[in-house]
Amino acid sequence: MDYLLPDPDTQPEFYADVPTKRLIAWVIDTVVIVAMSAVVALFTVVGLFFFAFLLLIIGFIYRTITLTSGSATWGMRLTSLEMRDRTGRRFDFGSAFLHTLGYHVSLSVFPLQLISIGLMLMSSRRQGLTDHVMGSVAINRAARY
């Protein structure tokens, strides 16, 4: 597949510090998801008993909606990252849903999460496992192409 994405050899600025920024974005997004889940749990008796499930559902919805609306979660926006599909376009609902599904699968199977982290640190486009499968990338938003 011929990618219409920035070339990491000729345009490294698009991929500079992406793993670190993704980690910071992940922490921010996790705090937001936990806060949203806590608010929902406070107003529902069921939410208190199934808080882990609530985190999963709210996290899935949060990631899908934010990736659809701006091709980045709130944490990614704060760290100037955005997701692009294999053709270089911003995420639509389908891409956002599939990326979120892949993220949740890799998060739930610990060895897959380690593989994903390793790929982000070692691959030229700084892609995680789900990114490799989908052909998507996280790029620095400040660098324009």
C-alpha cells in the first residue's frame, strides 16, 4: 500500500516525540475517563458496583467520539497530536471505532500492550499495534504538510 503519510526519513518532525506525547495524552485521557465515570457512578447505584465496566464503556464512547470529531482525543489535542488513516486523512467514525476497538483489545491482553509499546518506540512512524494493523499514525499537529 502506498501511504500518503509524511515520510519519517524526509519529514521526521511529524513523528518527533510522538511516543512521549502519546503517553502524556493517555494519562490525561485516563483522568478524564475516570472523572466522567465517577460522576456517572455517583448518580447511579449500579455504577458503584460495576465501576470497571463503567470505565470500559465510557472510555470506549469517549475515545470514539473524540477521535471522530477531531481525529484526536482531548489528551492528544493538548499534546498537539492527531491521528491519520492510511491515506493521510483524519479519522471518520469507522476509523475511530476500529482504532478504539483495537486499543481496547490490546489493552485487555497484556502481551499485546507490550508489543504495542515496543512498536511505538522502535518503528519509524511510531505506530502502535493497532496503528500497524490499520495503517494509521499519530503525527504532530503543529507540523503541517
